[in-house]
Amino acid sequence: MSFFENKKLRIISLGGVEVNRNMDVYETEKDIIIVDCGIGFPSDDMPGIDVIIPDITYLKDKLNKIRGIFLTHGHQDHWGSLPYILPQLPNIPVYGTKLTLGLSKIKTDDANLKVDFREVDYKTVVRVGDFSVEFDHVNHSVPDSANLIIRTPAGTVYHGSDFKFDWTPVDGFRTEVQKIAKVGAEGVLLLLSDCLRVEKAGYTPSEMKVEETFDQEIQKCSGKFIVTVTSSSISRIQQAVNVALRYDRKIVFAGRSIEQNAEASIRLGFLKLPLNAIIRAEDINRYPKNKIMILATGAFGQDNSALDRMANGEHRTIKIEEGDFVTFSQDAIPGVENAVDDLINSLIKIGAEVFYSEILDDLHVSGHESRDGLKMMLAFVSPKYVMPIGGDLRMIKQYQKMAKTMGYEDEQIIIPHEGQILELENGKAKIVGKAEVKNIFVDGLGIGDVGNVVLRDRRTMSADGVVMVIVPMEKATGKIIGEVDIVSRGFVYMKESDELIGQAKKVVRDALAQHEGPMSDFRFFRRHITEHLEKFLFQATHRRPLILPVIVEV
Ligand SMILES: [Zn+2]
């Protein structure tokens, strides 16, 4: 007898329980859909690691059940793993709204992946296998964000990814509360709800506030006005742009990711500005400095980001001088506080006037709803069960308390655990097991804004393809154990090259054997494997694919 008889639904989080790296599997007997495919960001103690990606081991023997990946919105912690995951899940369509797909496509194009993107609007219901999925527009710090109404044979689930209720959003398109209330009236079995800001009482203010703050500050600025944000914060970028236009300043996008995202958002109609307001960083000296606004990457203090290079006097064309204002329009996320502190200090040292949340209010408004707004969502949806997502354990705990104040009993509030398999059947929820979920670290694709090395990498990829080397590392000892695996895209047809791949695996094994002790230095590890494999592959094929070592903790 199959475990799915009697119309069961399973929900499994493959991303781990944390703010980032979102990826949830919805599974019935015949079908699977995946919601989001995000990256996680490493903490300070992982030098040389770019990102952490979800572990899809659970899906490996279920590939023919997967009907699609549904993306909720344009933040990388919700889609940034596509370039790593899609090569392992070929031919699976990716559904999302216009801007979400536009932003994702930048990175999948960079990785030379052909993706079956399927754009969805807010009126369409997507039916795939046992599931029907409706996109519910919500406000967040990136436009065109959605929660998902997922109807399944076991009942309806409201997947509340990152959201807030903003009655005066920058683009005028409010959270579709009427849809939420309607599905609530129909009856919802389970609500998955954002809980990131549950610790804050009240409602999150409207994004509009930030524009007023920019407007007040820019009037005091006699030099360049520099705003740093994450490159996907399109709503925030729009507000900075509005203020620049108001004071007749030209706009410079500094940093590859912000340039690319701005370009896509302008093309798709989500960022509105006259094209002649934009100038290139090279042309900055042709304008008086009080006629310049710079939108720069580096809000989290990332090494080698545009702002980091300016602070260290290493930026090719932009010099920070006395009188320049630098505004951090972003709160630091856990793990990057030290890097941000260092960056602020460096900027002050070279004469910039620096503004950040601790000294100036309303520089940043969260894209996440606070406690009373989260209560409102729970009240609208009125589910039988609720599971807080998108937060750390302490936020999950606070959400649990909040739900209890609204009359929810302990057994109605599901506490997520890494890999936990939640089963819904006959209107009841229970935990039935645990999928194995490991941390997978990736070093090398250069997420974010980095310099020439990555550009060279990208050119290499588009010409000669990519070879991913997957190396298992024992968590406790940091030692390499077990079989090395190699996956390639755009380099050789794997099926016809068993021999080549076999030899390549041996080259990697031999290279690793030369190194004793733990592999704690990921940069060294990467260089070491890359050097050996590059030499071998070039001799064998006269091609130089991009080599991407991936470490899997076991
Ligand atoms: Zn988000």
C-alpha cells in the first residue's frame, strides 16, 4: 500500500530552518512541485565560500514526479540556487511573475543554462498534476512579489513567503487582501507564514517613508550622494531615483549586479526613469559632484563590491571625497555586522559623511510584516494549522507565542525542523519522518558583485561550459570521504564521455590525496582541484570549461 493513499500531502523543507535558502517540496502520490530555490549566505567564519545551497538528495529518486518550480519573488534567497540546482533537475519548468523571472534569468543566462521559464500573472491558476497554484500579489522590498495559494487533494495551503501590507506601496500595487480573505473563507488547512519580524510590535511602515528621508538628506549634501542597497531592492532603488530626478542629479549604477538588475527592471517596466538620467561611472567627472547620485552594491560590506572598492580607493572611476554622503539603506543581516562596521569606518576615514540605521531613522523600512500584520494574515487566512517559516528559531518561538494569543493550540502550530516531513491527511497534520538535509557550500560562481576574475569565469562558461566537481566532506573532521562526483553542462555530453569523466574523477581524487588533514581552507581547496583538473581537461579536450568545486557536508 502506498503511503499516499487517502489523498495525502507531504511538505518537506530542503533549505534548512533559517532566514535564507528557501526551498520547499510539496508532494502527493503522483506529483511534486517545488516552491522557491534560494541560496543561503555564509557567516564570517567561512572564508572563501560564496553561497550555501539546498540539498536535493530527497528528490534524486523522484525526478519524474517533479512538475515545476514556483518562485515567489525576486530575492536571491528564493531563486539564487537555480544555476546550481537546475543542472541536476533538467527540463523542469520554472514558474514565476514577470520581474521574478527577469531577475532569475540574468543568473541562469550567465551560467549558460536554457531554462523553461513560464511567466504567470495574478489572474491565472496554474494546474500541474495534483496541484493548482494561484499567485497572490503581496508587497515586499522587490516588486511583483507573490504568496502562493496551493490547492491540493489533501486541502488548501497558503504559502506566505516574504510579505507585508503596504497601503501606499511605491508602485501603487497593494497586497491583494481580497484574495487572502476569499481563500480564508473557502477554508485553508495550513498557512505557512513569514515570521522574520514577529519580534517587532505593530505594523511595518510603508516603504514611502524612505523616500522622505532621502529627500531631506540630499538637500544637505554638497557632494556626491551615494546610496547602497542590495541589488534586488528595486522598490528602494526607485525611491532613490525619484529623489535624484527631483534634484536634477544624474544616476550611476555602480556594481555589476545592480547594473544588471536595474537594466532588467527598466526593460520590464518595474523601474521607471528616463534613460538620459543614467550616466556611466566613466563619465562621472563630466558633471559637478552635487549633480550625481550613485547607487552602489556593497550594503552588506561584501569584499570587492563597488562600495568596498570606493572605500579602499580601489574603484576605477569613483573617488570618495569630503562632502560626499554615503547612505546605508539596508539593515545588516545576521553574520555580516562586522563587515558592515569595517566598511562604515573606512568610509568615515576618507572623509565621507555616513548615514546608517543606528543614527538616522527611516533609512530602511523592512519588506517583512511586523507582529500585528502577521496576526492580520493569520486572521484573514484562518487556517486549521500554521507553520512559521523564513525565520530563525527565536522568531519561530515568538510566532508560536503570538499564534497562541489568537487561540491556536500547541498541536495546531507546527514548528519547522530541518528536513522534517510534514504529512497532511484527512484534515490532520503530523510529522512522519525526516529527509536528510546537508549543508552544501559553493565557492566560485561569484554571486554578487565581484571583479575581473568572475567576468573571466563567465566568459569561460559561455564558451566552454561548466564542470561541477562535487566532493563529500565529513562534517566532524573536515576530511574528504567517499566518492567524488562530476556533473557538466555545455562542456561534453556526459553519456558519451564516461571515460573522460572517469579519468577526471581520478585526477580529482589524486589531487585530494596530496592534501592531508582537514579541508577547512576552501579557497586553497578550490585552487588545488581547479589547477589539476584544468590541466587534465585541456590536454584531453583542448577546452577550458569553468570548474566549480562544490563541497557537501556528510
Ligand atoms: Zn524577500
